[in-house]
Amino acid sequence: MKKLLLATAIAALSVSAAQAAPTVYGKAFVTVDYEDIESNAGDSDSLQINSHASRIGFKGSEAMTANTDVIYQLEYGVDIDADDSRTFASRDTFLGLNNKNFGEFRFGRNQSSLDRINNVVTADGGYWDNLGSDDNMVDSGRIDNSMIWTAPKYQGLPLQVSAMYAADENDNGSDGFGVAAMFDQGTGFTAGVAYDKDLNLGNGGYNQTGDIIRGTATVDLSKFAAVPVTLGALYQVADFDFAGSEKEKGFVLSAAMGLQNFAKPATVYAQYNNTSNLRGFDGIDSDQIVVGGKYFYQPNMIVHAYAGQNDSDRDVRFDGVRGDTKTLAIGGGLEYLF
């Protein structure tokens, strides 16, 4: 009888451990890039080995009640080529709850709600995955000390709503908040709108307070005609609070086309970025064009190739360099998902 009870207890513990066991996941993405920069600070060119958003993470969930699960994720950046200090830097890390009636709540370090509508960017891998750099419009970032709520779907309505709050624990009066809504009924058209106040400009690393409003739309032409092309557009206005600032206005236009004549799935893309009044400084503008492609040996084994050029003004007030800067970069690499 004692042996039976012991076996039962061990089995119960095994089931509990299996339910709580995390999923290990990640990405390794390494490229070889040729970079040529011409600027007032001098010209330079180099051949580089770069790691792009490589990471390892642990995530999982476990039932707390019949309607509520505990959810968690610990994700860390890994710098594969080991040329800076990003190795094991915190990415999205949170503990939260997912309730069938009230939605999902994540507490910790979360990607901001602004990112919930970003399905337009096609140059999303490698050197030119650079929204938020000195030469492009500000972008969504990860927000410390934050909570993000995702609303449950209401009666099948094709609308995903999110809201975010970030606490300013230094009591500087810059607590931030944001909201986002994405419409997608699966018919080939999506539309999104998002707003945040003192999240990405305050808590997100741009060292300024202010607000951002972003709108996006995509059209999958294959849903309407025999054309395997998806078009996307993003428009954004960032309003900085510092004295004398101008509104930073930027847009992205993109197109991605699936190729049919390869043994494996392949996609080519083009993307154009334009930004006026970078970081709120009047007359500091940027143009960028990128073309590239992806070849999927397996769904988790992707070969990238791309080329692009950025022509931007610089202002000594935010990056120490004044004048025009032209950047040309050509590269390719391998992305492995696990």
C-alpha cells in the first residue's frame, strides 16, 4: 500500500512538473555586412560580422484556476560575435496572468504597445532593421517597470486592443501610458492605430518626454487577385516636449512579393523610409531605401540578402555630428530559429 501511495505521489509530482516546465526558444542570426559611410566627420568603410537580435528565452504557463493561467517569460539578448556588452541583456521579461474573461496582463519589462500595430516593416532582419537609430524615426522600445494588458476578443470582433502603463519609480512625474488597436478580419486588409505618452520618448530611452501617434495599414493583393504581393504603409508623428522642438514626422512604404519559381519558399521586398525633423530638430531629415530577399530552407532556417542606402542630416545636439551622412550597406546572413 505504501509503495502504491509513493508511486501515486511521484506520478502527481511528475505531472505538476511537466505542466510548469518552460519552453526554451531562441534565435541565432549572424550576417556579414559591408558598410561605407561618408560624413563631415570623415569617410570610412569596413567589412563586419554582426549579430542581429539573437536571443534565448524561457516561457510557459500553468493553470491557477479553471479560467486563469499564470504566464511567464524570461528572454535575453545574446551577442554572438561578442563585440559589445549586449550578451544576456534583458529583452521581454514578465510574469503575468491570462484570464478568459478579462484578458492577459504582463508585469515587468515589455515591448511597448506601439509595436502591437507594426506589421508593415519588411526590412526586419540584418543591418537595415534600424528604425529607432539616429538616421530614422523613433521607434517602439522595451519599457521597464511596465504593465501591458491585452483585451479578450469580444464576440468574434476582429479587433485586438492593448493598453500599457509604465511607472516612473524615480518620481520625476513621467509615468507613461499607451493604447493600441489592430483591425484584422483575415480578408487581406489590416489597419492599426496606436498612441503613447511618455513611454517611448520618456521611459523608452530617448531621454525626452512627449507623445507618439502611429497608424498602419497593409493590403495582401493575393486575396483579391492572383498577385502574391503585400503592400504596407506606416505614418507616425512624435511630439517632443523640449523647448523649440518640431514634430518629428515619418512614414514607411513597403512591398513584399512571394516567389514561385524556387524549390523552397522565397520572398523579395523593398522598403522606403522618410523622416522629417529627426528627434524634434527642425530641418534634420532622412531618406532610406532598402531592397532584399529571404530564402526559407526550412521554416526555421532563413537566408537573408539585402542592400540599402540612408541619406540623412545630422545635428550635433543629439549625436555629436553635424551635416549630411550617407550610409551604404550590403550584406547577407543566416537566421536560425529554435
